[in-house]
Amino acid sequence: MDIVVKGRKTEVPERFRKHVAEKLKLEKIQKLDGKVISLDVEVSKEHNPRQADRSDRVEITLRSRGPVIRAEAAAADPYVALDLAASKLEARMRKQHDKRLTRRGSGHGRAPAYDMAGAVPGTPRPAGPGETAHRPTAATVPTTRTGPLEVQGEGPLVVREKTHVAAPMSLDQALYEMELVGHDFYLFIDAETKQPSVVYRRHGYDYGVIHLSSDAYSGEEEPGGAGGALGV
């Protein structure tokens, strides 16, 4: 198996190709996954001065008989971006490797419920063989507040709130900004309608856009109905 290194809108120097071969050692990769078919490394460069701190992007795609594993990173230097992406790839490969070992060890691919339940904080552990079931009461389960939400137990809910100041922009500008940051969606304020809107990448090469408006809300629609539209 060879490592294919290619550039997108940029030239890839021979020195960098050699560094890729040294960083992504095939022996180490095949030790984690002996059924690797191909390993592609794509290097791209963003020439926008506002993105100088993440101008060089490296995406690694590993294909094997199992699921495709991708890892990408951006930095001000392609060598740093490669190091970051390689670390992510190794971590994801180790995760897949550990999953395979767990499935082989359990015999049926799944650990018993009474073994797995304790892995999630706040989840009651069902009775195992020869044990008596124990059901926690409301008094024994602590309740904490995370932002505006009440959480029973210790998790696993994690809430992070952010507020961004956004100038209204056109749909074309929102598409440009989405491509600039390399995301599959972009939240913006539509300059024409003044509505919160989301532009997103659909399957293939076209795009979709969602506008949110409270004017026509009657209370009959199920909460969160617009959220599922991103998967269209």
C-alpha cells in the first residue's frame, strides 16, 4: 500500500512528501488495521489573509475493509497541520481497534447491560446474574443546573453557550464564508429578510438554506421541527 499525497490549489514540495512518509509509518498503521486499502493525504492552502493562522489544511483519508476514517487539521504551517491531523487519525484508529477487540472479547459484539450501564454517570446499573435490582429514588439522584437546564445525576449532558455579534449578509456571502471555514453549514442573519438563517451543504454539490420566522408560528408545530431539515 502506498501513501498518495496530492495538493488542492497548491503545489506539494518533495520535502513535504518525504515528511508525510516518515510521519505516517505504514508499519504502525497496519498494526492498528491490517486491512488498510489506501491512504490519501490532501494538502490545501487558504490565501485569505484573515485565515493566516489556519491557512494550511491537511486532510488524511484512510480506507480499509471497515469504515472510512478521516482526520483533518489546519494551521499556519503545513507541517504543523500534518502533525495535528496524524495525531487525530491515530486516535481514531486506536478507538476502532479497541472496538474490534471488545467485540471479539464479548463474543456477540455487545457487553452485558449490567456491565455497560455504569460507564455513563448517573445511569442506574441493572441487576446482573444473581443480584437484586436497586432502583435509585429521587432523593438519591442529585439535580444540578447547567445554564437554563436542570440535569439529574452527573450527566452526560454538556451545554456550552456562545453569543456572536453578526452583521447581516447576503446568501452569496454566507456561502462564501461557509466554504472559507470548511464547515457543512453556516448560521447568519439574512440581509434581505433580517431572519436568522442557515445555509448548508446537501448531498452532491448543491446547497440548501433554512430561514427561521416566528410570525407564522401557531403553537401546533412540534418543537424543534426545523432542526431536522439540516439532514435533508
